[in-house]
Amino acid sequence: MATDDRATLSELDDNQLASNTLALADRIRPHLGLILLAVAVIFAVFAGLVIVRSQRAAEQAAGWEECLTALAEGEPGRLGDVAARYRGTPAAWWAELVLADTALADGNGLLMTDRQRARERLASAADLYMAVNAQRPSDLAAERGIFGLARTRESQGQLDEASRGYEAIVAEYPDSPFRGIAEERIAALAMPATQRWYKWFETQVVAVAAPATPATPAGEPAAVPASEPPAPPESKPADPPSDTPSPTAEPAASKPATSEPAAEPATEPAATPAG
């Protein structure tokens, strides 16, 4: 009897489950097309993400290859092409950072010889660093962009902006390898002596080095560069009378010999030195 009761209950449960399933199917049937469409869209998006990630990885690999090839072959001019073609990738960030570092080094080297060219190279370095920072790079590239811009501002004499850049390194990247240098520069730029030195250096006039001149032939005096003041005149005796021939004057044209003997000069007493 108990066995029959259990069999009956099981049949009732099965019937109830089948009934619920049929009711659910009836409710879903009008929306079945939309559900299938949603599933297809989800699948397409997933497949697209996989393809995009694959293409992105291939693009980054190609960018790194071109960047490293340009550096290995000593053609830094190609780094600009890498930065433009693969913009937004780590390879493009570092290509621009290398160009910015080069411009900064050039500008610092020219500060003592050609102030105008130095300003131009430093301005180019600042533009490149800011272009990298505007792309929101990650990891070490972000730290390098902020630190490089701070160094450029310091070379330009913009000490407040330089200090803010160094402070950003210390505050936002406490584990950065640039933190120690940044802290040193913050302390140095806060010193009145450092600020006075930069103001003094900005007022200095740097003469542009004269271009190399060809070698002077033997026997000819060397030319004095235009950028140098003329040598002071040496002390010499008063000019001789106008009727006295100059030692550098050209000899008179030779005349034919005459039968008259040449007049002998009158004998003059030797000059007596002043007592």
C-alpha cells in the first residue's frame, strides 16, 4: 500500500513538472525570436573582443619591433613614425619618450653655446613629454613622462612648474625609481640660492660660436673672428714726417743710370743721449 502511494505521488510530481515546463514554454514562445537575437549579439560581441585583442596584441608587437629596430640601427628619426603609426601603444609612448630625452639633452648641451637653439630644443622636449602624458600611459612610461617634463621645466627656468612635477612623482608614484631624485630637486629648488642662480643664469648673454675657418696660408696673418674684440694697439713712436718714405711703401720705379755721380749725404753728428 505504501509503495502504491509513493508511485502515485511521483506521478503527480512528474505531471506538475511537465505542466510547469509547458506553461513556461508558452510564455517564452512569443519572445523566442528576441531571446535568440540577444544570444547571437552576445556571442558576436564576445567574438569581436577576442579578435580585437588579438589584433591589438599583433599591433603592439609590430610597434615594438619597429621601435627597437630604429634604435638598433641608429635611426632615431624613424621613432616619430612609430609614435604616429602606433599611437596609444607602449611602443609609441617610449618612442616619443626617447625623442623627448634626446631633445632635452640637446637643449641642455646648447645652453652654454647657443641660447636660442637651446630654447627651441627644450620647447620641443616639453611638447613631446606633454604629448605622452596626454595619452595617459601606464607603469614606468607615465612616471618617465612626468619626470622628464619636470626636468625640462627646470632647464627652462620655470622652477614652480618643475617643482610641481617632482612633487607629483613623490605623491603619485611613491615606489618610483625617480622618487629619490625628485625629492632632491624639490629641496634644491626651494633654496633661495638656487633660485638666485637660475635668475642670474637667465640674464647671461651667450655668444654663438663662430664657424670654423679654413687654415691660413703660410706668411699671411690670421684673421680675427668677428665675435672677438680687436687687439689693443701696441705703443709705437710718433709717425715720421710725410716726406719720409714709409718702410712698407713700394720702391720707386727704377730710373736709367746717368753720368752724374750720386750726391753724398752730409755727415751728421751722432745723437747724444739725454743725460
